[in-house]
Amino acid sequence: MKAPTWVQSVFDRYLICEFTSIDNGKPVTFPLLFFYDNNPPRFAVTSSILFSRKIEHMKKNPKVSLLFSNPEGSGVEKHVVLVQGIAKCDDSDLDHGWERYLPMWRKKEPYIDGFLAARDQFAWFWKRIVVEIEPKKILAWKNGDTSKPAEAINL
Amino acid sequence: MEERRHLQTRGGNQPLTTLGLIDPDRLSLFRYGIVTWIDTDGFPFSVATDFILSENGEILLKKPSVPATMTRGRVGVLFNHITGIPTGGYTDRRYMLVWGTVSEDKGFLKLRPEEVSEWDEKILPFDKLCAAAVPQGKRYLESIQPSIDA
């Protein structure tokens, strides 16, 4: 992906995205922690079975979007980036499949190990589905000025 | 920590706007909104934009530079808040997700709310939110059980 530095920093440093799945034609958007891998460019989120309605949506319609609009806690200036992509849900290993994202999760939320220590207490929260998103289109608004046209990013 | 989920939908007993769904005091605590609709290619399209609350309780969104398709159908508008923690991570999680339609009105997009879902961890702590979501977890486990047994 040939993204400008400011777009790359959003993917590398923002803590959360606003993730949209589609429920029978209705957009459903929630703030989610996300993970990003640059080679090849892939986005991932994980979802507890407790909050799995969005997974049910994606199994019926894999078209999703991730908006990056909130720089809070990232140390990055505000920019806005939209990623539209195809989601692939993996619930084959609810107990351990998501653990490959723990190093990235720990960087974003250093206190996560405290919650993990109480894993037995929140057993179902830690049963998690992995969602990997292959980006199909990326639009970006430098400095978050969405009153101006977006810049298309080449994948 | 992770995603946040439903606290309340469709009305309730809070102070309401003239539109009858939204607590304007809570809404005014958010700095901007994220408008999402389904675009002509079938993908969700989201854009962040500022908003104001009119004296009449109307939600007026600053018009973003995006395709006009958002005015053709139902949109979702997410108002979200977190506070970054200096040592890493974030807290003070709350959101309000409003579904409705938008129409152009004096240079703004006026949102007509039809349905609301919201969560504020100061009102409903995360552990209680998880407890309330157990039926959904149970349903999901049951839905994938055949593939586990196979």
C-alpha cells in the first residue's frame, strides 16, 4: 500500500476505529479496538461472543468499513481515514485464536494483562472471534477536514 | 477495552428532545458525530463531521464533502467518547448511536432520529454490561455448536 506517512501513522498509532457492519441493510457502527499489519495491509478486530451480533451480520454480509477519526490517546494529530473492506470471521478457536493479537493489544492497552489475570472470572468475554479485513478502498481526509474532498489511497 | 453495547433503546424515561428519543444533555457532551450509510457499491461509508443542537432540539450535522447518497436512505450516526490515559490505553467510554434519516436544511444535514442505542460505562459498568450480554453469548455458542461437534 502506498500511503502517505500521515495515513500510515493513523493505522499504526490510533487506538480505536469506528467499525460498521450491515444488519439487513442497516449500518451498525461501534467503536472498536483494532490491529493493523502492513505486510500485506490487513486490519483485524476481535469480538467476544458476548458482543457477537456484528459477527452474525458479517457472516451474512462481509462488507464492512472502519473509520479512523479519533486520535485520543495516540499522540497523533487528527486525521480521518475510511477503509472499506471484506471481513472474514474465524471462530474456529474461540479460546486461543485471538491470542496472536495480544502483543499488539498490550501496546494499545497496557492494563490488559490485569484483565487477563481474571480470565476465569470473565470466561465468556475471553471467548473471542477474530475478524480480518481485507481493504478494498481507502479514502483519507488530512487534518480531519471532511468538508474537503477525500484523498484516495492506492492499495 | 473492547466494543461497547446496548444500554437502552427507543425512548426511556430520560429527559427528551422534542424528537422524543435523545437526551440533549448527554448528546451535547460529544464533540462530533460519525455518519454512516450504505453506499451504491453496497459498502458502508462513514464520515466524521461536527454537529450542533438547535434550540428546538434538532441535530444539525455539518455537511461533509462526500457523495450525496447519504440522503437517500437510513443513516446511523455514532457519537463516541474516550479519554486517553497518559500511561497508555483509554477510559471514560461512552457512545450514543442514533439511526434515522437526514435531509438538507440551510447548509446543514438535519438528522431525524428513529432509534437510539447507547452506553456509558459510568452508568453501566463494563462487568455489568458483560453480564447483561450473556444471552447473546449463549446464542452464539449454540449457533456454532454443530461445526464444533463435526
